[in-house]
Amino acid sequence: MLIIHNPLHSLHRGRQEMFRGRLVPCHEQPDRLEFILEELRARRQHELQAPGEADMAVVRRIHTTPYLDFLTNAWSEWVALDPANAELDVLPSIAPVRSFRTDVLPTNFAARVGRYSFDTGSPLMAGTWAAAQSGAACAIDAARAVARSSSGGRRAAMALTRPPGHHAGADFYGGYCFLNNSAIAAQALLDAGAKRVAVLDVDYHHGNGTQSIFYERADVLTVSLHGDPMTEYPFYLGYADETGAGAGAGWNLNLPMPGGTAFAVWKEALDAALRRISEGGAEALVVALGLDTFEGDPISSFKLTSADYLRMGEALAAAGLPTVFVTEGGYAARELGVNVANVLEGFEA
Ligand code: Q9C
Ligand code: ZN
């Protein structure tokens, strides 16, 4: 498979995230992607490429200009407050909830960090913007390689990148995500001529950013399989009664499952998701490929085994659609390589 991998990913290297009242080492680390690259190279059947420049016109159809401006300038603003900040990551210290005003954008930097983020687990640092932008370029290039498939291009391609993207919305970051690579891939497929695209999110966590971006649109069907938000992050979105709104009514499907879910039950949800995608008439598929459903994942509780990822790949291939894989979460770093490679091997079998 064609794999567009992010050569700048390690510029994003969080030091600490807030977890249960303490600052702890970040789960989302550069070695995650290195282990995947290592395994894909070892299997010798993939074509690894770096992306070109990101086409920001596509990114601007997903994210707002004020938010992109904030991400572009955040690090230099942070260091300008105090040169000693260069040794520290940016984390939010305020959350403007409910009765706060949404029509003011304070000039104060901490206020704007709070405005544009939704958790205390997503440190932003000097290389975050460059890494995220290069990740968007991977998503766009992978999508374009697949979009050409009617004229002799590819059946499938993968954007292999970090930081992940599916928790990022049009104007907010969180859940380790800054730019929504899966949404950007979907938009690139539409821009290249697809009339309807499906985004199937198999990450352990609900793809709240992707859902919110497309919630009122009928041209992108969003489907997410995930841990029940009543107990699992991101808690405040991802319930089964969220089915889309306005022009997008009926174009969102959430399939939450309880902690402890193993592959037999998970696969039934996958089959239901693929039936909905088939009914919806999608012309292309984006798979938001989180690997934190793995039994060894340190922050999640599903029970998928490495062999199950082969079956997942086979089922995704059976959908018969041009497919763009975009990597999302997954924190059992050492096993990630085998699990990602197994999805692709099952898909290509
Ligand atoms: N602080 C993705 O998988 N925090 N994001 C969990 C540790 C948030 C996961 C508890 C988990 C976000 C892309
Ligand atoms: Zn996740």
C-alpha cells in the first residue's frame, strides 16, 4: 500500500499531560509512529513516501481561520510572554463553559488557549504546528492518490501520522489532536469529485471532532465505534441518539460499546457500520484508524488481539470502496506496528 508518512511528526513531543491531578508523561509520543514505520518497512510490501506541502485551501474548509491563526502563532506568543516558557509546554488553565461569552476573543494568551482547547491532556509546543500541518499534507496526499483511482490510481492509501486528529473540531483542539486529518482527507476526496464520502472511526474514543465538523452536512456520513461515553473519554459526545442535524439529519451513526468489549461483539458493530455506509451510497471511505482498541492499550479497555486486526482489514476491504486510512490513537507503542500492519495485510489479502 502507498503510505504517506509524516517526516516532521517528532517535532511534536509533549512533555506532560494532566492526569488525575498530576502532570504525568504524555501517552502520545513519537515512538508510536517509529514502531509502525519499522514494522511496515520490515514487511516489505508497502511504498513509503513523504508528503508534499499541505494545500491549506483544503484545511481551511475544515478549520476556521481564527483557530488556524491561533495554532500558527501560539508558540511564539507563549515564548514572548516569558523567554523561560521555551522550556515548558502550553496547557490550558481556563475553560469558558456555558454562560461565558462566545462572541469575545480576549487578547490574553491563556484566555485564548482556553477558548480553543477542551482538555488538559494536550500539550502544545514549538513543533506542534509544523507537525500537524505536515500531517494534514499526508492526509491530503493519501486522499488524492485514492481519488485518482477511477483513472488508474490506487484502491487505497494510508496517511501515517501523529499527532492524531479525530478529536479536533473546526475551532478546537484536545485529546492529543490539533488538525482533524480524517476530516481533511474526506474533504480532499469531495474536492476531487466524490459526491459522498463516509468516515468510519474505529478508534477506541468517540470521534467528537469529526462528528461535529460534519454534523449538519449530508455529503459526509460519519460513523464511529467506541467506548460508551457515559464512562469513556470524551464523555460529552458519542451517544447513540446523535444522528445528525439540519441537512445532515440521519448522516451520523454512533455505536458505543461497554468497556471490556472483545472482537466478536465489536465485529457485529463494524458490520452494522459497513451496512449503513453501503446504504448511504458513499463513493469513498476514510478509516480513522485508532489502534487503542487493542487489549494491551494502557488507557483503553476493549479486548482486541493482534490477530483481530487482520479480520478488521478484511472486513474493511469487503466494503469495496476506495479507502484512505488515517492513523489516530493507540498507545501500546510496541505492538502498534504489528497491529497497523495486520490491518493493511488483511485489507490487501
Ligand atoms: N490523560 C486519541 O486516542 N485522555 N486520543 C485520557 C489520559 C484523553 C485519546 C486520559 C485520551 C485522548 C486520539
Ligand atoms: Zn483514541
